[in-house]
Amino acid sequence: MSHETVYSIASGKGGVGKTTTTVNLGTALAQAGKRVAIVDVDLGMANLAGFVSLTPDSTTLHDVLAGNASVEDATYRLAENIVAVPSGIGLDEYAETSPEGLREVVSELRSTYDYVLLDVGAGISHETVLPLGLADAVVLVSTPEPAAIQDSRKTIELTARAGGTVAGLVLTRTHPGSDISHPDLADRLDLQLLETIPEDSAARESVYAGTPLVAYEPNGPAATAYRHLAAELAGIELDGTADDPDADDNTDDNDNTDTTTAEDAAGSETEDGNSPESADETSATDDVSSAITEAESDH
């Protein structure tokens, strides 16, 4: 799947781990040295705004889609190799957006970053369906619960109608001792089972620590599974973890210094040639906790 670089991370219903999956998949890819952009395309119910310290007049994707700003203006550095393009949270801003502009946004980001992850809103609306067709493939996220699986069928149908392709299924909050057959669930949806993400107490701890799980508890079961997913989608091999002899997916200490700002990730420097202060970077990283907490309560 290494030829696919733009993924829509979607779900049939909220609260199944879609944003958590987006965050950790993106972070795992960034740890592997890939340049990653996460885009909040849930224009009505923004989830990723907490990733950066936005002020009321901060530039967001809403401004870009309203024709009032460039994509670069709405791009914020989260950590090395990874940036976010958040949506606004104001209803007035939302009313001025034109979802059709997402096509140009995705095209621009595709030419700049190695991987672009679109965090898609749940439900059925024009702005929800549009990203399903803009991506190279859709990663469908669900829990093993019957209601979530049933809603996943709707997302598969919507993806087909949008002209998109579903890469496969990611099941979250799974339990190894359960009598539920995860491959059977994927078969019922006629999808490839990309990964199962086990229930992990460290997941909630990582939220309150303000650190993605793959960095907070890198050798834990859920973090290991997220790195497996990153390796699968990127077609790469990552170093194995000490705690999981069957896994070849732990990342090395990342010495890739190509990305120091959002502009540097795009291959250019800031206007004055200086990188942002470390305090700003720490603030952006710490806000991961509020972003995930507000977005969903999946762990």
C-alpha cells in the first residue's frame, strides 16, 4: 500500500477511536521519518483544534475554505515531522466555508508531505462524504460492537458512492480473550482486517499526559498495534519492540531533522530563518490531551 499517501480515517459512528487512530498512526509514521500532515475535515464538529494553542483569531481550515487564507497559514507544527491543519469551532466560520475547496487543499498537501491523514466526521453529509472520495483510500475504524459494525456498512456504501476505495478495517478496543472473531467481522464487511487495537489502560494515561500513545508507552500492546498499522499502510518495516518478539515495528530514535517548523516540513524556512521557540512546541504537544478528550471517549 506504499503507493497510497492520502488516507481518510473514517467511522460509521462517533466514539470508536477514529481521532485516536489518526493521531497515533500519524505519529508512528512521523517517528519513522515520514513527513505527515493531519487535517481535520470534520468542518462542523472540529476535533483537532486542541492540538495547537488557537486564539479566537487563529487561522484554520475554515479560513482556507472561505478563500481568506492559504493552506500554509492554517498549518501548525505538532512535533518533528508532523503538522496539523485544524478546523475552526465557530458556527459563523463554518457557514462561510465551501467544502469543495477541500480538493485543492488535499492536492497541495499531497505535493508537500509524504502522508496526509484526513480525520473525517461521522454521519452523512456532503462534507463527510466528500473526503471519502478525495483520498487514495479510506481506513475504516470501528469497535467490535454490533451497532458500530452496522454503521460501518453505511460508510462503506458512502465511500463507494463517492468514488473512493476502502483500504480495510481497524478494530479498536478489542480484548484478546474475547470469543468474537475479528477476521469474521472484517469478512462480513468484505474488508481486509488491517489491525486490531487492544484495550490498553495506557491509552487514557497518554491522553492526560498530553502525549500520543505510541510515544507515551511505545512498547505497550495498543502502541505496538498502531505501529503495525503504520508499517502496513506505508509498506515499511520498523524495528521490533523489546516486549513483543513477533513485532518488527518499533521505531528508532528519530534523527531526521528536516522538519523543524510547518514551513520547514514543506521544504522552506520561516521568514526570519528561525525555528519556533521550544515553549510553543511543548504547548502544541501538550494540547493533544484536550484534543482527544474532547473528540471522543473511546479509551
